[in-house]
Amino acid sequence: MGLSYARLKLANARRPELAPVEVDPLADTAAVHLCIPEHVAIQLELDEVDRREVMLADGSRRNLPYVGPILLSVANRKGLAGATVLGNPVLLGAIPMEDLDLVVLPGTRQVVPNPANPNIAGSIAMGVLPTSLPVVNPKIK
């Protein structure tokens, strides 16, 4: 498919007076989380809220800072995320892409708002029951 990028604005959700950072993250559907370089975490003055053991593409594991909260803005979408501090460039993983309802268009290698929900991010709040199963209300005896 090739490499896909999206214009993304990152801001410190706790410090709105700080200037946001605009980046062109690599969208990686095989990655899970948002990963940002250390210089972005420093520029946004993000707090380390935890540490994460992360498996890298080569199979090695590293214990890395997890920072946030980060306000993500892309196209007409906004959301909140944490990020692992790792590498360069910014890496946009599956969870923030799902949260922002973004899709990768393989033909053009663009990351865009889901065409099924062009005006507002869509989501699934709970699993959908198959229609062949009866819906059971535990309050009814």
C-alpha cells in the first residue's frame, strides 16, 4: 500500500495557552497508539503520566514514557489521546485513527475523515447483537 500521512495538529489539553504543533504523522494501521518524538513532548510541555513497555517492529521491547493528555485535531475532527515518546516522525496508530473516525485510502495513500461520517466522527459504543438472538431484559422476570 505504501506510506500514508495526514496533517495533524497536536496541543497540550491542560495548557491551551501553549502553541499547538502541526505534524505530518505516518499513519500505521499495524501500530496501536500515537507515538511522538521527545522534542514534541518537550515543546508541548506534556506530563509523563505512566510508563509503557512497548514492542517495536523488530520484536524488541522498551520501557518508554507515556505522556498526555494531547488534543488531536485533523480535518473536522478532534479527540484526546496519550502518546508514547518514541522515535521520529510522529506515528498515528489504530486507536487514535478509530477515535477520530479516520480511514486510509489505499489508492491515494491519504488519511481522511470516514466518508460514511463526513461531518462528525462516528463510533460504536457497544457491540451489536445479531438479529437472530432474543434481547433479554434482566429486570423482567
